[in-house]
Amino acid sequence: MVAKKFTMLGLALAMTAALAGCSSGGKSAGNSASPAASPSGSSPSASASGETAKEDLTPVTFTYFNANAQIPDIDSNKTEIGKKLEEQTGVNFKLQFPVGDVNTKIGTMIASGDYPDVLAPDTAIDKVLDAKGFIPLNDLIDQYGPNVKRVYEPYFNQMKAADGNIYFLPFSPVVGEYISNPTIDQGAFFIQRRVLKEFGYPKIKTLDEYFDLIKKYYDAHKGDNLTGFTSLTYDWRTMGIFNPPMHLAGYPNDGDVIVDMQTHEANVYADDDYTKRWLKKLNEINSEGLYDQSSFVNNYDQYLAKISSGNVLGFFDYGWEVDQALQNIKKTGNDDLDYMPLPIVFDDSVTDQYLDPPSFIDNRGVGITTSAKDPVRIMKFFDNMLKEENQVMIQWGFKGETYEVDDKGRFYRTQEQIDKLKDNATQQSIGFSYFNYSWPMYGQGSTLSDGNSFNAGRQPEVAQASFTEGDKLILDKYGVKTFSELFAKPEDRPWYPAWSISIEQGSPAQIFQQKSKDVKLKYFPKLVLSKPDQFESLWNEYLKEFGKLDVKGFENTLTQLIKNKIAKVTGSSN
Amino acid sequence: MRNSISVAAQSPEALPRPSGVRRFFKLLLKQRTLVFMSVPFVIWIFVFKYLPLWGWTIAFQHYRPNLGLFEQEWVGLSQFKFLFADESFIRVMRNTLAMAVIKLVLGFVTAITLAILLNELRMIVFKRTVQTISYLPHFISWVVAANIISTALSIDNDGIVNKVLMWLHLIDKPIMWLGVGHYFWGILGISEVWKDVGWNTIVYLAAMTMIDPSQYEAAEIDGASRFQRILRVTLPGLKPVVIILLIMNLGNILETGFEPQYLMGNGMNADYSENLEIFVLKYGISMGNFSLATAAGIFKTVISFVLLFSANSIAKRMGEERLF
Amino acid sequence: MQAPVKKVYKRFRSPGDRLFDTINVLLLLGLTVVTLYPFVNTLAVSLNDANDSIRGGIYLWPRDFSWGNYKYVFKEATIFHATLISVLRTVIGTVVTVLASAMVAYTISRPEFVLRKFVTVMFVLTMYLNGGLIPNYLLIRDLHLIGSFWVYIVPGIIGVFNMIVIRSFIEGLPEGILESARIDGAGEFRTFMRIVLPLSMPALATVALFTGVYQWNSWFDVFLYNSQVPDLSTLQYELMRMLANSNSNSSMTSASAFANSGNDNANYVTPTSIRATMTIVASLPMILVYPFLQKYFVKGMTLGGVKG
């Protein structure tokens, strides 16, 4: 269920941005443009802004169905940001979000031909394209989209469909230098801080070191009813057991495959030594009593409850998936029970690649549908949104309300502002929840022309201000300023992430993904929970079963898709 | 079926047979009230249930919802082939049938038993309270129910089932109930009973109100015991409803649901928890393949019809209540 | 059940009877405990602080009592309007369905009716036929039912299962009654209204309950057909929407990962706690209404005058 995975990630990204970029009042919004536009003479927004006076500002309302988020429906002009954008353009949007299954909803739209004016179909985008539900944007961009062009032009190659038209605008065009997330919302091996504390904050890098430390602590505290290590294997949330081999071997999250840096060949690692080594290690710690036996039957709620209990010493997961539990621990105020994310690898010689490299997700986005009443006004609205001062507004909000600017022109947030913005209702009333994702926009990790981070959450000043005392202490012990500093810089991978590459629905490759998942789900519990002397024979049995699937065919398909993507990406950079 | 006495007068056999068609229309005219009371609804059902059956063509297409019926790409039986040729199909069908039989038998037996037990209760307040409470779990969605069940079956501290069994010395170490495949059918069956037994009882309770009390009195005078009264009066009184429900449910036998299987299924019990609906969910709906889902639907309908007509004709031959 | 029967039982209570009664009461008490638990547990979770509930381990009562989940559910006024629509569709839908089903059930219970078999088969087969989502959607659109209240009523006018249940009851009515009505010169329709309907109350109450619960719990038709029309939204749909929103609320905090200290704002909710709360909110009316229907099939009815 790669698609699901992506949805969650997208959501997580969107929300990171939402959280980071909050504000409360729209009254001072007029000033917000100035700091953004001031430093560079060739202001990124200048080209179109001169014409604004002549623009058609008669009020108009469009509908936008956004499948990327699940937030209350609203009229965009009921939010502060939406109000501001309406003042600039006269355009109001009825924003609608799915309640039930997105595929069903979009299926009925396609079958009836009745679309909203603007549509972000999330994973159902291929179907909408297939049904020719979007209108081509090329001419509209040429005529009315100077800012769209500025932001998206480097990616035009990747955005073009086979017929040469652009049908939708993705959400991830990185503008300026790429800034990584200072916190770990992606994959990591987590370890409880009391373990590190007890042994004097040792530097641990390999899987053996990681489990040795957990074992040492576990043995020293027998009787405390501790769990050494747990994993989640429920529904589509199987990454906690499937993905570690890839990360331990020094690769970022490419889903089912590891992609060779030189040859760009995709290799399914589920039947590799990497996976064998990982499972053997789990088998070993299981025989030592460190592994949580119910890992393979627990549902998501039970897993979160387990981690929240503070009795689990370690686990592998993606930050966004366990965050509810981690927040809960933070709330207890007991820093010992909190966790530290670490970039664990198999061997000392391996460079970790946990952090996401900058990536352009070219199969998610927002388009104008064939039912749209006035595509020109919509394109003008999009273009207006992409002016830099408006990009500042959708992420940072309003100066003096949701962010401040110091004398060097750096944006920051006061503690009070940060606290205020933790409230979902505030996020919604300002409009961050509605505007900081799912629109034509700068991609996550972009840099504004004045050097500030586009995402408030990635601005070091903001990240610092939101750390707890315990966070600061442990960062200090490891001599870093942010959690991501412990992780290696991501290398450039033009195809990244392979899991987001569209695989045709119902194709053999997609069926392979489902089947291989089933085989893994069936055998991994046996491999981990068996007696150590049975491991080898079970592994061979598993290989035999896995070998029945068309692994080669899947790898070839993916390799081809990756090569296509690389060709498009590198083609565009020339 | 009772053959009412009134029929005799107008029964077809009794009339001379001038011509079938004419006789038919004559009768129709005579029964025009009955016609007016039913035929408009037949038209309704034709529009709402039969017209959309053109959708079955989707099973034979590479379906694109934006195209009309004649613009579709026809792929013949490939969806059916995918369904039947899959190596897991036999296993999936085995699980479906096992779940269905367990559900059918357990469902009927428990609901009828509960209805009888309630009927034998003398304290009306207690009776109504028990009945109301037993109906509550029906309103708990499977997501919530599955969570409660998983927790109860856990090997951790909060697993009450293991705790009780250990306390009773029936087991000496906790069992990972959801981690052992062949327990799954049983767990599912019990869960379904737990959730719906009270709800399913309602129709039998209603049927019991139709039993003529004088029959109990007569049995009493004959010196029948409690059990004999249940056997001779209550059960025969329920028989028509039971048979009708049984025939209808047999037709639905492949509808074993997917929620509990999906929510309580995992890699360790997948060999026993995956049924037809889960299969369709995985390879049809979640891949946006409407065609596979439709093909599976047609397959289910065919099985339903076979079972329905067989059950109905068996009931007919045995001289019992039948569906049509 | 019946007064005279009761007396008879009382007079001859043998030791075997006593044993039976004792075991019966014990069994049913056990059942009560087991079936009450999920509801009590759900109530406890709904009254517990959402953030605290993540830790699990809530059984019979809340650990960290809070009205937060209920405040979240009732914070928007739209839910009251949605409840009104739910009540309307439940009442109208149930009355229409019960009457229509009973009417057709009556016709196919008449052995002399020439179309009896045809009508029965036409209806029965549809229980196992489904054209699929898209064809149904297109039909509803072509009938101009999208965006209309009647889309909740018209497609479900007759529940075939319910109809068959009613037929089975009508056929069980004492034979003489319908006959005597007809001899009195009553037409079919009058017989149906005056005699069949009142005598079938237990069946009608049962079917009304099935239909009412179905109508009350429906949200998928709102999602498919009326999601653009806020005025026709129903309680269940609004609750589903809140559940969906709570999903994204909890992933919103997820994104904050280590960037933020504990999140203790008042409107923090999780899918688990919202699901518990919506279960209580949605099922309470059904539970409160239940005793009024229950009396028709639990107390038992006297067939009094009919018997003779």
C-alpha cells in the first residue's frame, strides 16, 4: 500500500508545515509582503504584480475538492488567509474534503462528468488523467501565470504528460536552497533516553551496538516489566518491520526496493541478505526475551498504548507514525521516558541515508477540471498565490501576529506564538490548515529569496524555540543543535522516492507488491519468533515461497520507471 | 403456505378453462386492488434494482468510468480468470465457506436459544432489561469492537481471556489467540454472536408473540414438562420464520463481511482470516479495479441463486414454508 | 407471557422447573455482563481525555475524566440541524417502508393472487443482485434525486427482507379472520388496513426497528449523493466527518515530531476517542426509543378477539 504510505507522508508534510507556519490575526497582513520582497532587487513576484490594478476583481466562488486532507469544509474567505487572497483577487473557494473513500467519490465524479472547478485527487489522480478530467494548463500558464512559470519551469519536463501537456501542478517544486527538517519525522531507530543516560550518552551507530545497549539496560532492570524492542505490523502500517533492512544498509526510503547509485537498478531487498540479517537479529533478541512477542498481532492503538506506557526501550518507526505516543510521553514531563531518534546502520563503514533527499513528487497535484466555469480566473488566483509575499503568508502568516522579524531580517516565532499555533482551531481559523498544502506552492524545504526558510518549522530559530529542556540537554550531550544533525546529509537521488512512482493500477507490478507483502507478512513472524536453530530452514522456505513471485519482472518494471524519471529530471536541468 | 378455503371458489382448477390468456386477464381485473397494491412497487424495484444491472458489463471490460457502454474496451473473462486462477482462491473460498457455515449455524442456534430463554423468563422487568442490554453491542462498530476483542485476547497484562484461563488453570502460559491461524474462525464466530445475538433475537421474539397461548395451556393439561412445551409448542411456532430466514440467509452465504476479518486479521492468521471480500478488497477495490469487484459480485450472485433455488425447492418438497 | 399461562406455571413449579429457572437466570446474567461491557467501555473511553486514552488500559470508568470529546463533537451548530434531518429521514423512511412493505407483503400472502409468484420472485431475487456503485449513482443522478431529501427515502421504499418477514407473519394469522372480513364485504385494501395491519403489530414493530436503525445509521448515501448540500447532512455523516477530521488532527501533531513540547490544548482529539464518542452519541437515541418498540414483541400480545 505504497499509495497509502504516500498519503500519510503527504499529510504529515502538510501538517508539519501547518504547525510551523501559524498566525492569528490578519489585521497587519499588509506588512507581511515587505520583508519577503525587500532584499533582492529582482523580487520574485514583481513581474505580475504591476497588472493587479487592472485585474477583474468581481466576486466569484469556485469549488475545490481536496482529497489530500480531511478537515472541515469551509468557504475560503472565512479564514484570514483566504480573506486576504479574496481581497487580492475577488475569488472565494468552497473547500470540500472527503469523508468516505476517495476512490469512490472520484469514481462517481468521473462517471457523471460532474467535477468541482478545482480538484486535487490525491492517489486517484491517474484515473482523473485517464478520464481526461483536467484541462491542459500550458496556454493558461503562458498567458496568466508568470509566477507559476517562475516556480515550476525547472520541473516542466517532469510535469508534462505523454501528449506534452501539463494537466496539474504538483506541490513540491523546491525553490532556492534545500533545507532539511531539523526534527525527525521520518524513519529512525528510537531509543529511550534513560538508556542513553544510564550509560553516559554513548555514541552508538551499528545495529549490534544498539541492541547491546538495550540488552544491558534490560538486564540491569529485570523485574521492571520492560519491553526491549517492539514493532508495528498492522494493516498498511508494516514499515516498522519491512523497511529497516533498507535503512540499515544505508539507503533512504525507496519502498520495496533499493536503487543502486551507479546503475540505477532497482533491487527488491526482501529476499536479500540485508533482510536476512535484520530478521536474524530480531530472532536473536527474541530468544533473549527482548522482543515484544505481540508485535505481529497488535493493532495500531495497542502499539501506541505500548509506546506511551514508557516501558518500551526501543523501536524502529517513522516519526509521524508514533508521534501521538511521543507527545503523550512529553506530556508526562518525564524526559527519561522520552525517545531519541538515531541513524542506526549495519556496519561502521555504512553512511546512513535516513533523511529524505529533496524530491519532486510528480504524480500528486492540483488541476483545473473540465467542469471549471472560469479557468482563467483560477489560473490567475494560482499565480497570485505563488507571489513570494503570499507564499510567506501561507506558511508564516502575519507579521506581529504569528511571526516576528529580527533586525537581520530573520523570521522567528515567540514562545507565545508557538503555543498559540499548537491549537488546531487556530490553525483552521487563520487558514494554515487550508492553504499551506494542496495548492500551487513552493515545495517543502524551499528557501525564500531573502534566505529565510519557506517552512516555518525548518527555520532553525523556530525549531530551537520549540525544544523542551530535555531535548536541549540530550542534543547538547551529543554536541548537535538539531536532531537531524546526527543524521548524514542526504545524497542526491533524482528518482527519489521510488515508492511514489506511479505503477499502473492492476498491473502485474502492483499485484506483485500486494503478493509480496502477503508472503512477507506470513513469514516474518515465523522467522522472528522461531527458535534460533530453525531460522535457516525457515528462511529457505520463505525464499522458496517468495521466489514463486515474479521478482525479476517487478525489478525490471521499476528500473525502467526509475530510468524514465531520471531522464525527465536530468533532461529538465539542462 | 396455508391453502385458504376462500380459494376454492375462484381456484383455477374449479373454473372451466376457456383460454389461458383470457382467464388470466379476467382474474387480473378481478384482483385489481391487489394489482394496484403491488405492481407499482414492482415497477419501482425494476427501476432501482434491475436497471442498474447493466453495470455487470463492467466485469467484462477494462472499465473506464468516463466512457459510455459502447466505448469501453472489452476484455472477456479475464477478470474471472484472475479470480479463479489465483493460487489463493481455493484457500479464500475455504475460509469464506467455513466462516459462513459457522456464522449461519451459530447465529441461528444462539439467537433462537436466547429467544427461548427470554421467553421462559417470568420476571418481565428482568426480561426486558436483559433483552435491551443484549441488543447494545449491535450499535458498536466493528472498529471499536475489534479493538475490545484484540485487547481482551492480548498476551499482555490487559488480556482478560488469558488471565481468566490461567486463573482457572486451563492453560499455563498466555496464548496469542490472534497469532494462531486456526483459532480465527472460532474467534470470529464468537465475536459475531457476541455482537449480534440480541439483535437477531428480536425477530424470533416477535414470532413468539404470534403463538396462540391456548396451545401452552393445552400442553400443560397434557402434563408436558418445560422442555416438552418448548419442543412441542414454541419451536413449531417458530418454524415458519426460521425456515424463511434460513433460506434467505443461505442465499447470502458468501456475504461474510470484511470488517472483522480485516481488523483482526494479520500475517500470522492470514491463512485462515482471508475471505472472498478481503481478496476483492485487496486486488479490486484498493487497486481501483471496479471490474474485479463486479466479477466477484456476479460470481456471488450465481452461487446465491443456486443455493436459493435449491433450498427453496427442498423446503417445498418437504412441505415446509418456502420463500416463493 | 400470558396471564393465565403464568398462573399455570406458578401452580406446578417442580424442582426441575426451579433448576431450569435458576440456570436460565444465571446464563442471562452472564450474557448481560458480556454484552454490557463494550458499551460501558466505550462510554468510559468517550469520557476520558483523548490524549490520555492513547495509553490504553481504560476498562469500566474514565481515568482522566473530561468532556473534551463531547465538546468537540457538539462544538458546531450544524450537528443539531443534521440531527433533525436524521430524525426526519428515520421517521419518514420508516413509516413509508413499513407501510409499503406490509402492503406488498399482504398481496403476496394471498394464495389466489395471480401475480403472486411473479411479484415474489421479482422482489426476492433483488436481495442477491447488485448492479454496482457507479450504475446506481448514474441512476440516482438521472432521476434527479441528487441533492434531494428523497434520495434517503425513495431507493429504499421496500426492504425485501422486511417484506418477507411481514408476509411470514401475515400467513401465520388465524385463518378465519381475513375470511370473515371478506364475507363482511370489505375490499382487499380495507382488509389490509383494518385487519391485517393491526394484527401484525409485532412484525411491523420488528421491521420498523430494523428500518429505523438502518435509516438512522446511514451515512454512505449522504456521502455519495448529498455531500455538496450541507442542509441535508445527517448526524451520522457529520460524525463520520469529525472522525475523518480527527485523523488529520492527530497527524497534524505528528508532524510536529520533536519540534514541540507536549500538546495540551483543549480540542486535541484522536480517532479512537472520537469513535467512542460518536458511538455513544449515535446509539443513545436508538437505545432510548427501543423500549417503546420492545413492548410489542417482548411482552407478548393478546390475540384476544381474534382467537374466537
